[in-house]
Amino acid sequence: GCTHYPHLAKVLQSIAGPNVVLIDPAEEAVEDAKKMLKKAGTLKTNAVPAKYQYLVTGSPIQFQDLGSRLLGKPIIGAKQVTLP
């Protein structure tokens, strides 16, 4: 099966059972992009830590709480924005 919800993969796998293989399309897309960048000579190889900025239309506190639980790492500094 294919899931667009990687944070639910463990739950889905436990329901589906060991005879079902879950495929995360994001992982496949990343591998394809990596191959293309490498072929073009533009793949960045140094390990500079990523910087994240979280802009949300809802509650920043709720986003940080849920995001931290889903990703298993702290989410801080979310800012609320209003879209036109």
C-alpha cells in the first residue's frame, strides 16, 4: 500500500499486517531528486544544518505541540500569519 501519511505508517502497518508493504512516495521522490542533482553535479554534500521557519494560519502553540509529537523533535518559533 501507499501512504501519504508517514506519521501514521506504524499504525497502518500494524493494521495491515506483515504481508503488506507500505511505500512512502516521499522517500521515492527524494531518491529520484537526489539522483537528478547528482547527475547534474549540483548535489550538496556538506552537512550544514537546516534552518526551519514555521508560518501557520492557525494557532502557533497548537502547531508546535502537534508538530513536536508527530515529528518526535521540538518545533519552536512558529508564527501566525494572515493570508490575503
